Amino acid sequence: MAAEIHSRPQSSRPVLLSKIEGHQDAVTAALLIPKEDGVITASEDRTIRVWLKRDSGQYWPSIYHTMASPCSALAYHQDSRRIFVGQDNGAVMEFHVSEDFNKMNFIKTYPAHQNRVSAIVFSLAAEWVVSTGHDKCVSWMCTRSGNMLGRHFFSSWASCLQYDFDTQYAFVGDYSGQITLLKLEQSTCSVITTLKGHEGSIACLWWDPIQRLLFSGASDNSIIMWDIGGRKGRTLLLQGHHDRVQSLCYLQLTRQLVSCSVDGGIAVWNMDVSREEAPQWLESDSCQKCEQPFFWNIKQMWDTKTLGLRQHHCRKCGQAVCGKCSSRRSCYPVMGFEFQVRMCDSCYDSIKDEDRTSLATFHEGKHNISHMSMDVARGLMVTCGTDRVVKIWDMTPVVGCSLATGFSPH
């Protein structure tokens, strides 16, 4: 069922501790059980499983429950030992797990959506289960009565969800690339604002209530940090992944952001540095360096008897430039560009060698990653994906031993 990995190379990269295999289809979610050597998984094979680590070092399923529909989302509340499972048919099912994690009792079904559930959050204080779905809505239901309290609809599939427990604000990402901030009430809600910055659908969100930072990952392979608490509209762009960013986790203690992408890429971003905002791209009818016309500027092309050029943009200054004036490439990590991007000649010449020092580390998960979660206190991370494999990682060599005080992975 699960193999224990014993090799522990002495290097600053994630260490693979265990690999769990057994699901018959894609694993849509995996959560580490706090203070336990255990993992909860949900899969398209219609099963929810609880895996416990045995004396042999291997993980075996102590609970194996078959659902009526493929499992698409998962939430676990440690203090009350409640599990919420979202399904492809739109229902959310609630279970209660025994103290020894060997038994799971069904509590109730919530008819939350008309289509696939994409994310779930449970609020014990409000007695709400909040969820998003492919029926283009966010819903919140009462966990006492099981009744629907409210719904809000979007123009496209709602793909991910974060929730601020103190203010009852919900952040919802959707397939149009938009993030909507909602204030949820007992039976209604109000739209506070919408955030637009991604070129592709939003795949994941992470909200840090301490620093009031929102992180979003999208199918445009990029991450944006939105400084909600700063109230100045400050955003930081992070580009280093080569595929869709699927999961995020911000470590408030060390001010690092962990991100995972579909191609198995694992990145750890240093957010404890002074970063620069990427500029807005400027529009012009001619190159802002050599003044040659772009191909749609018919009048200037006719007046100067020249061929029109294609428009590009310098990633550092944002100016509209032609290919000849932006032939240089450079990384610029302080602005979030971890790989080489187009720059105009003057911006390229202004960058010093020390400006090219990376502010992130990149690692290979060596499997498709559709979901990731972390137990920050122990420095552990679990990843899962369409290859049906669940991997447990020791992240302390990468994110610092301060996260794992007194913890020994073995």
C-alpha cells in the first residue's frame, strides 16, 4: 500500500519520506492529520480513505469508505474530527471520525451544488459549511439544520475558495481569471471587490489572516500576491513555474511561500525581502525607444515609407518596444521573474549581477501534482495527483528547522 523511503540526502531540498499507492483513479485531495502519523485522501475512484502509519513504517488504510459519486474536494476539522467531502454530483457529505481514526460515522448530506464541488471550508464558530462548485456559485449551509443559508453566482465555474474566519469574508477564484471578495451574512452576501490580474483561470488561493495577504495561482503559470491589508492595491507577480500552479501555502513564521504546479514543480519563494511591483504595460503606436511605427500605424508607415514592426514589452519598465530594441533577456527575481524575460537594452544594462540572484528555490516532485497541503508545525507536506500516488515530504531542509521544533520524521 505504501512504501517508506529511507534515503535522506544531505541537501537543501524536500526529502521524500513515504509514497502511498492504492487508489484506482486520480487523487483529488490529501490532508495530513495534525499530531498523527496519518493522511486523509479523496479520489475520483469514489473512495475516501484514512491512512495510518504502522510500526513497519508503511501507511495502511484504517478507513476505506465508498461514496456514491467521485470525490472532488475535502476538508478536515481537527478539534471536532469532522470530515467534509465534496462530490462530482454537487453534494457535500459530513462524517465524524473516531478518536483512534479506525471508524467513520456518516452525519448528513448537504445539497450544496448542482455540479462538481471544487472547494470546501468549515467554520465551527458560524456553524457553516462554505463551498464552491462548477455550477458557478458559492454556497453556505447551516451544519446544525443542513439548510441552505445563501448562494452567490458568478459568470464562470467557481474553482477555489479561501475564508477569513474573523470577518466572514470569502475569496472565490473562478475560471475567468477573476477573484471575488464577498462578505457573507446569515442569509445574504455583498460583493466587496473583484481582483483581476491573471491571464488564465484561477486554480488555487491562499489567505494569510495575520499579514492580510492573498496569494493566487493560475493556469497562466504565475502567482500574484495581493496586499489586501495594505489598502494601496499593491500586487507582486511571481513567475517561475512552467505549468499551471495548483496549490499554495504561505508560511507566516518564515515568510516563505510554497507552491506546486501540474508538472510536479515545487517552489519555495522568499517573501521576506523587498520586492518590486511589475509595471503595467504601456500602449503606443510606435516603439518608445526608436520611434519606428508598429504594424497597425498605417499613417506613420506611409509618411516614413517604412514597414510596420511588431509590438513587444519590456518586463522591467513596461514600455512598448520593437524586437530590435528588446533583443536582450534576463531574469529579475526582485520583480518576480525567476527565468529570463524580454527587456529593453537600457533596462538590461541597468541590472547588476547581484540583481540576478534567485529569491526562490525550485525542486522536482517527480509526479503530477493536483493538490498539496502542509502541516506547518511539523514541516511536512503531502502531494497528490492524477498519477494516483500520494507523497509525503519533509520540507524542513527547504523552509527551515524552526517549523519543526522537536519533530523527527522517523
